[in-house]
Amino acid sequence: MNKCDLEKQYNAYKASGTILDMSRGKPATEQLDNLSPLLTEIKRNSECYSENGMDCRNYGGLDGIPEAKSIFANILGVSSENVVVCGNSSLNIMYDTISNGYAFGLNGCEPWSRQGMVKFLCPVPGYDRHFAITSLFGFESVNIPVLKDGPDMELVRKYAENDPSVKGIWCVPKYSNPTGVTFSDKVVKEFAALKPAAKDFIVMWDNAYAVHDFNDTPDKLLSVLKEAQERGTQDLFYIYTSTSKITWSGAGISCVAMSLANKERYLKIMGIKTIGYDKLAMLRHARMLNEHLPEIMRGHGDIIRAKFELCYKYFAKLEREIEGFDFSRPNGGYFINVNVPAGKAKRVVSLAAQAGLKITPAGATFPDGIDPEDRNIRIAPTYPSLRELEDALRLFSICVLLA
Amino acid sequence: MNKCDLEKQYNAYKASGTILDMSRGKPATEQLDNLSPLLTEIKRNSECYSENGMDCRNYGGLDGIPEAKSIFANILGVSSENVVVCGNSSLNIMYDTISNGYAFGLNGCEPWSRQGMVKFLCPVPGYDRHFAITSLFGFESVNIPVLKDGPDMELVRKYAENDPSVKGIWCVPKYSNPTGVTFSDKVVKEFAALKPAAKDFIVMWDNAYAVHDFNDTPDKLLSVLKEAQERGTQDLFYIYTSTSKITWSGAGISCVAMSLANKERYLKIMGIKTIGYDKLAMLRHARMLNEHLPEIMRGHGDIIRAKFELCYKYFAKLEREIEGFDFSRPNGGYFINVNVPAGKAKRVVSLAAQAGLKITPAGATFPDGIDPEDRNIRIAPTYPSLRELEDALRLFSICVLLA
């Protein structure tokens, strides 16, 4: 297609006034509709009691109910005793962990607020909401490139093991947001073998997509807590997950798993912050997921795979046509990682926005929104319907070609 | 009864091995059972949308759904636009407010973490979980006596208006925990007229018992936000409430109401912490409470009044028999405030504990657990059944007489 035709088509989209949104990793309504039994999982007062007899309507049970701990323990490959079940947002508990370190210090160290400049390692491209938390607290972000099997561990060790002002690292170890990379066994073991210079270094291990496979060749992730326990480094790890992309994104449950020593310290502060999280939500989820987790994830997978495959079709065409365009083909998760030719990402996103297609802002996958090469674009294809997605992909292709 | 008879009875209780708990303000199972329609308030996917069309199962809507804002606005006597609806714990959002001031500063001031010693005014006797938050952050507590119509405002002004290191005050303005006192119109207006020395002074207005009347002569509380808006002091006030003692204590919803300027600043930080709180919980609550709030509170009131009246019977007898014993007769709330003769509170609680009756620890109603006169005991009679309560009151009376 020549430039003139492209511009004609682009202007037609612009004129049509259609609004499409591929900006965030939201499940589609169709996926949420599959969860309707969860609405009425608990119907009667007599069903409000957990397996250890707790009344889930009343106060009590700071670290959650046993059946919810057990669900998350299975998802994460850890023991139930390591799990604290929380509210609808795992982001919120990640924030709390950072906030605890900032105000009270971790592992008996001085609070980060009194240690001068604090640095945090940020694998890039990565999750904007992670980076926003450590930026809010004023930490300096250190970019760590994500390779095919996880973050560049040589660089991670260089910073973590030599610079005591480096206090932690953000990770999405399976189907990383946005690269789709899953950490290899070697990388997980290297994390477990880390010997940080700072006594209060922590690994923020956000295993958000632990069971979010969508094809027949799912990635496998080692349990970092088990690997760490073998090496005595278990206090480094704070492991998060949630049901946000299993059941309802806005109304699920979440958890943090950690060593027993960390858990004891964590609960001391958490017990001052709250009397406990919503145990009825835990009970509803635990009962439903205990029976139906694999089937629910297969249902989501089928819906999502179709959308990803549609994206691959369009992106493969762009890859053939444009030097410097490439994209990821993950086995699960919520994102496709697209690289356009250097210096063009902002232009593509802005062209798309002007024609009514909302994409995650270029640069958002880097700390403070700065992609040094202006190449990376995160595509979140799950929310639109297949038909809307095809429209969006046509427009996106035009924008890439125009840019 | 002579001492020998008392001891005999006390030992009989001890030997019986009965365990009774009057330590926390928990609703009785009977109250929770009245809420069963809330379990199935939303049954179908099509019912999951808020009145402005938001899908409450998905992400979005940082400050809550309109119908939930409106419920809380009515309860608090503020406008919906001032309200942010949150999760199941108002304590958690109080903690977050303090934590924000500590880490980021309020009203453009330096963070409290960098201001040296910070002081917080603590009306006593008061709520132990409030004091625990400011103590955790290392603030110095300043005791302010609670008079018949609220905190000693002369003293509040003396500290707040002269000492810039005084950064705030905890308040339970209606049916205070534990005194049962409701702030008079005069006191509310004096709060609204406060001219603190510190630009980052805040009033933590925990209106937990806003609609929790249980007899025909309920207390009335002025809307402090409206009074403050008239005087231009609205940025001082953070107003909290929850449904913890309306619906389910462990699985309700909560809110914070504030000036629009404060709300904008608050949401900026909250938007980094979370994508939003559980909107399905909000929707269930809003739909149910919109129709049935007065009837629900009448149901709770009938159950609670009977328990309070039983307490009054026993305490009136003690008041006649013992010099220095007195107690409160509130029109609502969850607590009866008991004063035993000076120096005896710890002894009474310990005697009770040894015989199987758990009472809130003596001193818990004071910062850091220190009651300078060792007189105050908080009685929380709502959780036990009437029969268990009568048992507990008999034993309590014996302990007071023995002490």
C-alpha cells in the first residue's frame, strides 16, 4: 500500500469516531460472565463458616482462612503456612511492603526513609504500576534489560551484591508484563542464590500470571521460595498473586507469601492497619476455585488465545514488511510486547490515539515513562471483542506503517 | 455478701472452665444472621453494573461507585462528591492517611518522617486501635480528657493552636469508643473553628457509630464537614465510617470523606496503591442499604439494647455498693465505659481472666496502654448471648467486689 492510500484509510478511521481501548490488561466481559456461579457461591448464613469454624462475616483471622491459603499455596507452589490472604488488590500489598520498609525498616535495618538515596532494580520493559510505587517513594530506578529467560542476572548481581543502596528488584516471573518471558530454572536458582550487599534487600516477586496459560505448551516456573529455603535465602522473597485475572479483576482476592520470619514481622504491622481482610470474599473464591480452577483457566485461555492469534497474524505481516519491527509470542499472560523501529513508538501511539485507538502510552513500560530507544509498545488485546480487536489491529498496522 | 462467700463463688466460676469474651466490639451472630439477603443481593451477571454503567466485576472507578458514595454521604451528612469508597476496613484507610502524611507530607508540607518529633492528641479514654497507629509511627501521644460533651476543647486548642509539632487528633464523635459520649454542637463548631499552628494538622474524625442508635432518645451529631466548609477549614477534616457494624464486621465496605482539594491529593496516592476497591461489595451494600438501612439498624438496636440494659442492672448495683464505681449509659454504640476505684482496674481484669472471662485489657483505652489512674475498663457486651452475658456480669461483679 502506498503512503497516500494509508493516509486515506487512516483518515477514514479518524472520521468514523470509533473508540477502541487496548491500553490495560483487562479481562473481557465474556470472561467475567463465565464466573457467574461465584455470585451465589454462598447463599445462606450457615454457609458462612470456614473449615476451621470461623464466622467469615465477623472480625478475626488476620492472615486469612485456611481454604483460601491453601488455594494460593497450590497456585504458588509454597506451603499454606507461608501465605497471608489479603483484599482485592495485590498491588496494594506490594505498596504496603515498600511502605513498611520506608517507614519502619526491614530485617531490623534503619527505615529506608532515613538511609539517603535508595535504588531499586527495574527489569525493562516491565510493569508501569510497579515502577510507579518505588518512584513515588523517591527511589532511583535502575533499568535491567529483560533477556529471553529473565532479567540480565549478571547485571542484577553486579548491582545487588555490590551496592548496599540497592534495596530490591521488581519481578513478574511468569509471562512477564509485557514481554511474556518466563524466568528459566537457571534464573530462578540464581535469584535464590543471590547474596545482596544490603541486609534489607527484597525481591518483589509478582507471580500475577501463575496459572494463566492459554495453549498446549505452557511455561513452567520453579517455586522460588522452595529454592530459597534450600539455600537459606528465603527472607529475601515477597511473593504475590491474586485472582484478578482468574475470577473478577475488581472483586477478587490476593495474597503475599513469605518466610515464616517475614510473616511474623509483616503481621505485626498489618495487625495495626486492619482487623483483617474480607473473609466472605475468600470463602466464595476458595470454594469455587477448589473445584473449578483448571476449567476456569481453560475457558479464559480459549477466549484469550483467539485474540492473541489474531494479533500474531497482523504483527507477522508488519514484521515482514518493516525492518526493526518485532513482537513476542507468549504461551500465556495478558500482553504482547511489540518493538517498532527505534524512535517511532511515541509517534505510533499518538497517531493511534488521534484516530480513536487507546494504547498503553509509549514509554510506560520503563521507569518514569522513559524508553531510551522509544521502541517499546505494550499491546493488551484481551478487553475488546474479536471484531473490535480486528478493527484495532488494522488501524494499528496503518499507524505503524505511517510512522 | 461477705468475702468468704465471694471467694467461694469466684472459685466455682474458675472451676467451671467456662470461657466468656467481652473484649471487643463484635456484633453477635444473631445480628449477622439478619443480613442474609445481602449474600444473594446480586445473583446474575446482568445485575453487576452500577447506576453509571460500570461493570463492577472489572477494573476501574478509583473512588467507588455512585450508589455507594451516596449511601455514605447520607450517613455522614456530606455530599457524594466528597466521598471515596474503600474496602472492608476503615481502620486501614485511617492508617493510610497517617502513612501518607508520614511518607509524603500533607498540604505541601515536609513529610512527618522528616519533621522530628510529631505529637498527636489522643482523647482518653479512647480507642486502642487509633492510638496504636500513631504510636507505630513513633508519634508522641498527648492525652486529652473526654468531658461530657466531647474532648476538653480548651486543651485541644492550647496544643493545636500553639505547638506546630502537634499534627492531629483522633476523634470518635458519636457514641465514642468507649465513653459513649457524642460531641455537642458547641464542640463540633469549635472543631470547625480550630486554627492549628501546623499547616499539616488533621482531624481524624472516625464516625464509626453514625447511625448506631438503640433507643428512643438518640444523640444528634452536627456534620463537621458542613460546619468547616462555612468557615473555610474543610481541609482539616478526614471523616471515616464503615458498614462494619451495619452489615458484616469482616466483610463490609468503608469510606473516607474529605474536602475536594484533599480528595484530589488523596486519590493521586491511592491510584498508585490500587486500581480500586471491591465494587461488587459496594454494589451489594448500596442496593441493600438503600432500601433497608433504618430497618437493619432497628433490628441491631433491639438486640443490643437488651444487652446494655442487663449490664446497667448489674452495674447500678455495683455503683450503689462501691464508692468510686461508675459507668456510662449511652444511647447507642458498642461500649459501656466503667470506672472502678482508682488502682483496681488491672486487678479486676486479671481476676476475671483467671476465671475465664476475657475483658479488654485495663489501660487499653489509653495510649500505649497506660491508664494513669488504673480505673478505666471498657465493657463490650454485644458479642455474647444474653444468657452468657448474664453469667459474665455475675462473674465481673464478683471480681469488682473482690478487688
